[in-house]
Amino acid sequence: GDSVTQMEGPVTLSEEAFLTINCTYTATGYPSLFWYVQYPGEGLQLLLKATKADDKGSNKGFEATYRKETTSFHLEKGSVQVSDSAVYFCALSETGGDTGNQFYFGTGTSLTVIP
Amino acid sequence: IAGITQAPTSQILAAGRRMTLRCTQDMRHNAMYWYRQDLGLGLRLIHYSNTAGTTGKGEVPDGYSVSRANTDDFPLTLASAVPSQTSVYFCASSETLTGVFGYTFGSGTRLTVV
């Protein structure tokens, strides 16, 4: 079945460091891929998405490229800020089946950025 | 502001009691979902509804029930709460069945069963 695997956390970085959070997926069809961010005490918010191979999603300085050949969607940011401290979830969405728009989430990666 | 409203934001509940978590959206999304979030397990789907009048079971449905009488509301009921249902519960919705636009999430209900 479909699944998402993302790197274990927690991740601690100094401000202005480079961030990579790895995400790989398994899917039977042609899924859409997403990164969600959850700030402390809040729900998940869509950070960026890509709907087909080689698409690059970007938002707030974060980027991720849909790589079909490596089934990956790694999240990157060139210079993190303290305000980026949050939990990041990789997810995929497949259509079809009796659940329609079924999402599969990774387990989340906690990021702490220290000044 | 368009979005999802969940209530209550937090609750401490005695084991064996019945509890309904409320979820209302004002975006006219067809599909709605309930997830629970537990440390180390990420988000797990409890129940979903593709459209008003229909519901389905997710990954962890036991001990929970849902109804979808109209487009906007999707309540989650715990008939007889147990401590293992201590969790943070998130309601979500999506515009279409294609998945292209992703999900919109509520801000969650933190439930503690004692």
C-alpha cells in the first residue's frame, strides 16, 4: 500500500543553517506530494505541494522537488530562522478507492532552531 | 475567516463517559476527516466522509463513531471513553476528491481520558 517515510527527528540547527528533511514515498499511482507544518499548539498548515514529477513546490523560503525516479520529496531551506521551529510532515495524496482523497502522512520531524 | 472550527479546544474526561467532538467548516468542502495525533505515530485516520450522508472507517475506527448530516458538520463521538483515547484530535476537509489542493485542518482538540 501507499506510505510515506520521513527522517527521524528531532533536528536542532543554529539560525541561518541549511535545512534538509528527507522524505520518500511508496505509491501505486501518480500521487500529489505535500509538506505540512505544525507550530506548537496549532493544527497542520499546508507549506507547499507538487502534483507531478519534476514539479518544485516552494513557500516561505522552503523548497521541495518531486523526484519520481528516487520517489522522494525532500524539504530544504537555505537559511533557517528561529520562527521555523515546528514539526514538519510529509504527505501524499492518491485518488481512487473507496476513500477518495486519501492522504498518507509521515510521522513528522521536529525542528528546533536556536539563535 | 474561512476554515474549520473545532470544539472544545481541550477536555479532561472520565473513563466510561460519552463525548462528542465538534467540527464545522464553512468552505463547502465535500470531504471531511478525523485524525488523531500521538507522539511517534504521526496522524492516523479515524473516520472520513466523502460527501454529506456518507461515512467510512479509517485506520483506527474502533471506539469512535461519526455522522455527516450536512456538508458543514462532522462530529466525532466517543461512546465510552478509555484512557488509550487520550490524544489530540484534528478535523480536516478537502475541496475535491483529486487531492490537488490538499487538506485544511482545524486547530485540534486535546482530549485526556482519566
